[in-house]
Amino acid sequence: MNTMLESFTRPPDLDNVEVGQTVLGAGLVAGTLPSLLLMTLDIDIIHNRPVYATLLAIYITLLLSLIVRTRITLWLWRHLWAYLLVLSLVCLAVQSQIAESFLQPFIFIPLLVQAALIYPPGRVALVALWLLGLMNLGILLGGQQYAPALLLPTFGYGT
């Protein structure tokens, strides 16, 4: 029982985060490439292009704040819960601006990877459930209110 409880309560292991800019940069590409592709296609699935582009710029800026080493980078890693909360709400806002549930949910993946780098497994599972919930809420708010639009990404990204 103590091992299970420790899995949720152990503080982040910041001293053993062995991840380079390449890994975080790959997360940036994986998270933004589908969004940029969907934005450049001339199809009417984005509800408000200027809002979508602004939210995407905020998302990229937040991801870069962990990749580019600055004075706040270590603070962000130490307060990753707050960073992930803000970034996940930005992801929700981006997802809700588009009626697409296959490529757009990729935007949530870098957040899960960042959590997995320093959190114990139990906390990573909670972050994953939070992100899946926000992804589905974003899909619903984006106008896709039918079962396949929700079930396919949930099982696809949830596994």
C-alpha cells in the first residue's frame, strides 16, 4: 500500500532528468506539425482562424519556454504542475477551435512526455487521465458530438 501511495505523492526527481533539447524539440515538432498542417489546408474545419493561430502561438511559446534554457526554465520544471495546468488549458482551447479529432489531439502529447520525465508513474497516470478528459471536452466543444469522434482518439491516444 505504501508503494502505491508513494507513486502518487513522491516529489519530482529533478536531479535525474536526463533529457536534452533534442527530445523536447521533437515534442515541439510532434505537437505543432499537425496543427500547422490543419491551419494551412484550405478546409472549413477551423472555427476562427485568428483565434486558432493566436492560441497556437501561445502553445509554441510555452513549449519553447522549457526547450530554450532561460532563468525561468528550472522554475518551470520545479512547478511543472502549474505549467502543465496552463498548457493543458491552452491545448483545450486550441482543440475546441477545430472540428477535427484525428490529428489535432497530437497537441496534448508533449505534455504527457514532460510529466513522464519527472513524475512517478501514479502521477503520470493522473496527468494522462486529465489530458484525455480535456481532449474529449475540446472535441465536444469543437462541434464533433458523435461517438467515433470521441472514442477513436480516446482509445488511440489512451493506449
